Amino acid sequence: MVRKYALPVNGTTSDHRAVTINEVELGYLTQLAGWEGFDRKADDALRAEGLSLPGDYRSSVRRGRTIVWRIAPDRALIRSNTPLGLESVIDLAVLDLSDARVCLTLEGPGARGLFNRVTAIDLADAAFPVGHFAQTAIHHVSVLIDRHDRDQFTVLIPTTFAMSLASFLADHLTAEVATKPANR
């Protein structure tokens, strides 16, 4: 992939807070979709994997490095390091979206401030606590932002927009970002 910036990018926001942007291995990304009775069927399938369906559209369910996000009334998204045994689930559509998304991390005391500049959501600790996520847009592209720790966020970005959104985020940083490799 041709990149404007070599990741990781280390820089500071305009209020001089450090941020590191990096691409990390996504692992497996599986979407469960269904129709009538989705809650029960999806929860049963997830419980067989030691997980459960989140009760709302902001909280995630986590077990180790596996995360479940409820992204719509009839859809859940699961990120895992290994494939889950969901292919044989009856009455649910199981889709492998692993190649459809790229995973970036934004870490550091300036990460929340950077997101506040490029999204229309409130990322204050009270409004967006650790373990919560939001589906929003950055630069007109739909993304999922998950808060792992006070100053650590994961962003799932459509693969086709990964380079442009990583560059867009890096363009909002100063100082250490001065190293732009030539397009190869």
C-alpha cells in the first residue's frame, strides 16, 4: 500500500498532547446478521463461544482479546484472534469481514482531543467510558471507534479508505510527523 506517512506516526495535537497512530493486525472480523428472534439466536451462538450479545449499541462484551459490538438491532460484529465456530449456526447469516476493514490504534493523552476535532461525538470520560464504542464518521467515511483505555482507542476503517483516513488523522498532528516517505 502506498502511504503518505509511515506508520506508526508520533506527533502532538495543537494543544501539545502526544498521540501515536498505528495500524495493528485486525485478526478475524465476523458479522452476525439475522431477522426474527435475532437476540436469542445470536446470544445462544455467542454463549457457545463464551461470549454474549451486548444489551445496547454502545457497550461491548469482551473476553480476552475478543470483542463483540452490537451495531444494529439485527447485527453484531465480533473481532477475534482466531476464527469462531459460528459457521454452522442456523437462522443467522455469518459473514467474514476480515478483509473489509483495517484496524488503527490511537494512543496517548492527545488521542481523545484528536477524535474530538474530527468526529461529532463526545468522547469525555463520562459520555464515552472505557469499554464503549461508537459508530460515526471521520472525513465522511463510516468508522467504528472503540475505547480500550483512558487514552487508547481502536478505529475500524473500511479498507479502501485506510490510507486516506490515516493520513487525514496524521495531518492533524504536528512536530514528529515531519517524516513523510516518498510514494513508492
